[in-house]
Amino acid sequence: MVLKIINYPIILYKYLTKDLFKFFLLALLFLIILIFFVDLIELFRRSSNKVGVNYLSKANFFDLVGMAALKIIGNIQKILPFAVLIGSIACFNQWRKNNYYVICKTSGISLWKILSPILVSFFFIGIFSIIILNPFSTLLNKKYEILQTTFFGKANLQEFSFDTKGFWIKHKSKENNIIINANKINEKTNTLFDLNIFEYTKNNSFEKRVKAKKGVFTSHKLLLFDINSIDKDSKITNMKEYSYLINFGSSQLKVATKQPDKIFLFDFPYYLINMKSFGINISKHLIHFFKLICQPFLIISMILLSASLMLRNSERKVEVGIVSLSLVLGFSLYFIGDFIFALGFSEKLPPLLAGFGPTLIGLFSGCYLISDIDEIKHVKRKGSI
């Protein structure tokens, strides 16, 4: 008899966790199918707009389905919090109908004890998302970009590409071709440092190499200072100032870095250190890194917020207002988070605050509301005694 009493809560916790997991999987499956068809329709629309474009490969039905399928893993990462929110609302509503929570409450089991194994389980789902799904998502995103360039082309933007050896850009003009390399950059002042410029003729034969300590970028010109030039005959020339007429079509210096969703989780620290050492603004990538780390806690927040609203009342009837409020609160947390991330990208908020703030607000709010429910029940029980 003693063994049965001890095992009873464990069996109950397993059953309730499996119950929520079932609703979560159904919500996740529904969202995956919905987003897959939305992506597929968008790809068909883009494909139909290519009529008369002969220099790009033509995508057939199976190519477009394959491209939409490549985005599934990345979409799963993005919609996990929404799937948990919808699944938990549906599950907690079912608990109210079947009086599961009332039975647990009358047996002396607090809401925190009910939710603890569920929260631990879904925390590990969040860990699985960032450790396992993230690398697969990154690889599939790269494959998707290759196919997108093949079938739909790519905008020809004049940007400095960034790698571990600095910044590079190739510029073609009527007179010659030049390749510009800079070791450091200041995007705010449009200034380049420690430049190496390789100049070629139209036939790609080497003309000269120009080294400069500093260069100032404008929309139509690149001004160089403290120049050392070596031509194809090894003749060395020193100059104080020199300029190249380069039309970039913009007065703002642009650097093409890797998109944050195309970087492996464990590669982020090294890439961020490189970006900072070369003088690139790291706010966007740093906030995305923080957002990725917060994924397990955001999932937990969704469960806590939905439980605090759905299980506050023990009535069996479905209250549309509470369900709607839970959905609105969960979605608001996510979209307000995106707004705060945008403020962080524009450096109006510190990256640490922008990256962790929204998730921590949701987490602490959920913890407070759940504790408040348990406190109310405890006070009522004490008063009745």
C-alpha cells in the first residue's frame, strides 16, 4: 500500500506530461503543414513571375516542393513557442473539462508540482532545438539559398564581403578592374583601414598594387591616404593622396556578413569575435545569439502563462474569453520581443537587454502568476480549517 502511494504522483506526472506532449505535437504538425503550403504557394508565385527570363534555370513542381521542404526544419525552430502555446491552451482546457486539475488540487498536489516535470521535459525540447535542429537548419538554409540563386537569381549589390582575412569587394569599370581588400572598417564614418588594392586591365592582366593606411568611401569616389604603389615592373611610388572613381550607388558603406540564421550555434562566439576585431557592428548577430539561447526559457514561459490563465478557474465550461486572452498574451510576448529585438538592432537598446529582456519578462510573469494561484489555494484551505 505504501508503494502505491509513493508511485501514484509519478504515474500522474507521466500521464499529464504525455497529455500535454500529445497536444503540442498536434499543434506543431498543424503549423508545419500550414506554413509549408504558404511557402509553396509563394514559390509558385515567384516562379510564375519569371516568364521570359531565359538566363535562369526553370524550376519544375518537384524543385519547388523540395525548396519548401528545405525550410521545414528552420520553420520548426521558429514556431516551437507557438506550438507549445496552442498545445498547452488546448491541453489545459481539456484538464478543466475532465477535472484533472481539481482532482490533483484536492489530493494536495500544488500546481507547481504538476507543472515541474512538464517544464523540465519541454526545457529539454528547447535544448534539442538549439543543439540538434539549429545545425541542420543552418545547412538546409545554405542549400535553399543555392537553389534560390539558381532558379530566381540574386540582386547584384555592391557590398564588402567579410571573411577572416578582412573585407573584399570587386569593382568593374570601363577602364579597368580592381579588387579592394581592407583589414578594418568603420561603418559609421565610411572609413577603411590598411587597404590593399589590386588593379587589373580589362583582359585581367595585372597592372599594379596599391597599399594605403586609410581610405574614405563616398558614393562616387574612394579617397586614399599615405599610399605605397607597386606596378607590374616593380616600380615603387609613394603618394600622400590618391583617389579611385567608383560608383557604388550609395553613400553608405555596406558590408555583407553571414545572415545570423546561417551560422552554427557553436560558431557564433568565434564569428562575433572576428566581427568585433574588424570593426563591424555585431548588435544584430549578438541579439540573434541571445535569442537562440533563450529558446528553452521562452517555451517554458508559454506554458506558465497559459497555465496561469487557463487553470485559474476550476469551472468545466470553456470560456472563450480566457482562451482568447491566453493566445493574445502569448503572441504579444513573441511580437513585443521582436519589437525589442528591432530596437536592439538599431542600437537603441543594449544587446544584452534586447536579447534576454522579453523572454525573462515572460518567464518571471508566468512564475509570479503560477505562485499567485498556489498562494490563493493555500490561503483558502487554511481559512477553511
